[in-house]
Amino acid sequence: VLNNNEDICAKSQTDIGRTGLIKHQIHTGDAAPQARSPYRTNPKKKEFLREEIKKLEQQGMIKKSMSPWAAPVVIVDKKG
């Protein structure tokens, strides 16, 4: 079954499914937009974040937005 339908399977970790058939919306009612300032971080983590964002943009997984809604990124170090 998988061999007959291999085109629907991911070929890598960044190979995600997408569709242009619908437009996603998050309904917030009449809530006012919430925007938080970024957390302070050291230059090494800031550069890591810049590289990750660039990579995700190039892969088409994220895109730039000018939304009034914003939340800070939390970088969690891997153990071991």
C-alpha cells in the first residue's frame, strides 16, 4: 500500500504537507491584540534564532508577518 502511495509520504523531516484549498483563521472575537516584547538573550542564541528563522522561511514553513499579535520566542537548550 505504501509503495503505491509513496507520493503522500514525507521524504525528509522538512517535507511537510500543505494545501492552498483553505485559508486558516483564528477567531479572537473582540479581544484586543496582544503583543509582547522579545526576551533579552545572549548574542549566540540570537544568532541561532536568526539562522533558524531564515531556514524555516527558505523551506516555506513560515513567512514574515506584520500582525499586531506577537509573542516572544523561548529558546530551550537541549540536554546532553
